[in-house]
Amino acid sequence: MVAIAESVPKPRARFRFMLDRRGVLGSLLVGPAILYVLLLVGVPFLMAVYYSLSAYTIYNPSWKFVGVANFIDIVQNPVFLQTLSNTFIFTFGSQILGLILGKFGALVLLKPFPGRKFVRALVILPWAVPIALATVAWQWMFDSLYSVINWTLIALGFVTRSNAPNWLGTPDLAMLSVIIVNAWRFFPFAIVIFLAGITAVPQDVLDAATVDGAGFWRRNYQIIVPMILPIVAIGLVFGIVFTFTDLSIVFLMTQGGPVGATSVLGFAGFQTGITSGDVSHGAAISLFMLPVLLVVVVAMLRFIRRREI
Amino acid sequence: MQRKGLVGVLQDAGFYGAVAFFFILAAFPFYWMVITSFKTNADLYSVQHIPFWFNDPPTLEHFRYLFEKTLFATWLLNSLIIGLCVTAITLVTALPAAYSLARLTGSTGEALGIGIFLTYLVPPTLLFLPLSRVVATLGLQNSMWALVVVYPTFTIPFCTWLLMGFFKALPVEIEEAAIVDGCSLFGAFVKMAIPLSLPGILTVVIFTFTLTLQEFVYALTFISSSDQKPITLGVATDLIRGDIFYWGEIMAGALIASIPVAIAYNLFLDRFISGITGGAVK
């Protein structure tokens, strides 16, 4: 103990003068990046908060402070409450569907079979390709008249042409459609995350458990699942954040319709703040994303910290 | 014995059924893009024809229309310019920042790195209102240069995080040896760390480029003139006249824009994953 305690200060003293220079150079190198992020993320974020507390519109760009009046306006509007619940349905519906598809997809792709690499490369596509472009392809597949999905359903005899579903024109089906597209977009990401987690579980741990008498399910739920939980949690953080704040799928496929059935926070913020020019109310709507984002981010930080301990 | 064989066959059938399910689920929309973009309009807009293959011979008319009668070539060029400029800005800022956070600033660097990475999670739909004012103040409203200014707000955090991982994985002894041999601290970064992390830099270049191609919200918010649009926005919003969607042209454009991104992702997927999970699995 004593010997160790004495030997610690030595290298520290040796590097002390270096450390000062390192600090200076370090700040110089990291400065531009931090400045960029502060100016174009930090400042706009504070502006967004202030907008939501002001009476700012593009027709009357005043910075008059109105307190929480905008928020009171918003929560008293039943259309907004529907938007808020839509956002939760959209987020959790598509994340759950995506996770289920991802877990099964990972199990399938874990097993070697001829052509696995090719299938794997194709399965990544929904996540890689720009979502706006893939969404337009889905919009065409859900077309009211030339939908290939309806054509198949009609050909199989499930529905007739006269009562074929109008995917994007019926409230519940429209919500289901945007959820499907978003789950479709995220499931490859979930597969990749699960695969990365499962393949990183050391084989000797599994072997030791097997020797000790653990069966398939025990190995699966008491070893693999706890070990891949951090990486799955981080994947889920990404999924939730990007879905909860999404605009493009709803904007392109349904424009929030029919009658607001698929309007989500990002879309409502865009409609109010940009299209209608009511910046203050738009900012207030967008800020409703913040609590969820904070919860998710705190959860992520805890996971990172737990990893380091 | 025969029974076991039957069970085995059934298991195999189930397994390959699952493979086929995922294959079709992932690939069908892209198959649909391809087949739509090569079909004649008469074939496309018919409820009688079987939609899954060509009933008329394939045609290039949609591609021809796309390049000759629309601004598609301009959008392609815009996206290329935006991608190159954003990549340059990102490299110049993120490379030194990542090195500094990985090597020079100790435990504050670690915390700062996590802080920078968290800004990647601040969504565009929270920032687009104030940023559109910032863009207007800079005199860049309705110009693709607005995107060059704004896109680094998410590429810098992402790439700094990714490069931090790369620098941490380099053996520090190489730089220490260079310093002992008389190299300055900055010299060790430029002459040793940068050349050694070239694979990381390549990854960052590819991902910055694809992130700019994938972005939609800022482009939609800041740009309304057709000739300033990047390719994703142009294809998704500009090939519609009134109520009429030019599906053949839209799918052809989407196909052209998707192919490079799809290839890039498949080549660099592992690095992307290890980048965002930050080594959550050791």
C-alpha cells in the first residue's frame, strides 16, 4: 500500500508542465467545434424557448413577452391534444413493431445460410436510404387507386375493388400506415443493434453457463438479454428521439390528415410556425417534445455512466 | 427417423419462410421503385394489369423526362455541392476537436464529448423556427447555402464522437515517441495521429455526405425555389403538378438518389454502429 501511494505523484509531477500546454492546445483544437455547436444549436435553442414565451409572428416580429399564454392557448385546443396523443401512438407503436421485427430479424440473420450476406445487405436498405424518398415509394404503394397492396388483396379475394381500403384517407388506417412506414424504416437499425449486442457476448461466458446447467431460455434471458441491454437501450434512445420529433413521414404521406388523425408534434409545429407564420405558437408546440427528450437523454446518460463503473 | 426428418424439413421451411419474409419486407419498396421507374404510363396506370412485372416493354421515358424536362440535374449538383462543403467544414472542425477530447483534455474531455454528442439528439423540428431567422439574418433565405451553414450542426457532433473513438483506439505510444523525438504536440497530431486515422476520416467523409443526403426537415423549411433544392427535397416535393404525381419520374429520381447511399451504408455499417453505441459493448 505504502509503496503504491508513494509512486503515484512522480509521473504526475513529470507531466505537470506538459499538462498546461496540453490544456491550451486542447482548448484551441476543440474551440471551433464547440463554438459552432453553441452558436447554431445552443443559441437557437434558447431562441426557441423565448419565442414560445413571446407574441412573435412573421407578420408582427415583436419580442413582446407574454409568459406562458401561448402554452395555455395550445393545451386548451382539442386539436393539439389529439396531436400530442398521436405523437405518442406513432412513436411507441412504431418502436414496438420495429423492436419485434428487429429481434426476430436478428435471430434469423444470426444463423448461417447460403446468401446471408446478400440478404443482410438488402435488409439494411430501409434504414440507409433517405427516408423522404422511401416514404414517397410507400405513398405510391398506398395510392388510393393504384395501390399494389390493394391489388394483391383484391387478387387474393380478401376485398373487392369497391370496398378496398383507402389507406391514407381513413383516420385509423392512415395512422397505421405511417406507423408501418416508420417501423419499416427502423427495424433494420434494430436488427443491427441486436446483432452487434448478441455477437459481442463472449462465448466462454455462455459455455460456462451451459456447463453449469443453464438451458437455452436461461442463457437467453439471464445472460444474453442483460448483457445486450445497454446497447439496445442506446438504440432505443435513437429510435424514440428521431420518431418522436419526426416530420418527414407524416408531411409527405398524409399532411397530418385526414382531419388531423396523423398530425404529430413536429408536423403541427411546422404547420403553425412555418406555414402559418405563427412562430410563437409553433415554437411552443415544438417545445412539448422537450420533456420526452430530457427523460430519454437522462436515461442514456445513466446507461453510459453505468457502463463506465 | 422419418418423423425427425419431417420435423427438420418443417423447421427448415419455417426458417427460410422467415428469411423470405424479411427479404420481401425490406426489399419490396425498392423493387417497386425500380419497376415503376421503367414502366410505361399506360402500364403503370391500369388497374387490370398485374402490377408486379412489365406488361409493356420497359421504357426509359421517365429517366429522359427527369433529366430533360425537370431540374433533376440541378438538384443532383446542389446536393453534391452541399455535401462537399459540409464535409469540408465538418472535417476541419471535428477532426481537431475529436483529437483534443480524446487525448488532450483528460476527463473534462470525456464529459465534453458526451455533451457534444447529445446535441446530435436535439431535433431539427425544435430548432427550425429560430434557425430560419438566423438564416434570414445571414441573408441566406431560400438558398442552398443555408443548408451548408446548418447541416454541420448535426454532422459535427456525430463525427466528433465517431473520431474520438478512432483516436482513443490508436496506441498513444506512437505520438509519445514522436514527441520524445522532438515533434511538437501539434506536430504529433498532424504528422502521426491524422495519417494513422485515415480509415476513420474516410468513414466520417462518407457519413457526412450521406447524412446531408438524408436530411429533409431543414431543406423543406429553408428552401422553396426549385433551383435551390437538394435532390431529396426536389424529388419528394417538386415532381407534383397540382394533384398529379409523376410517379414514374418520382421513383426514377428516388432510385438514382438512393443507390449511392445504400452502397455507402453497407460498406461502412459496422463503423457507424460502433460510432453511435460508443462501445456500449466491450
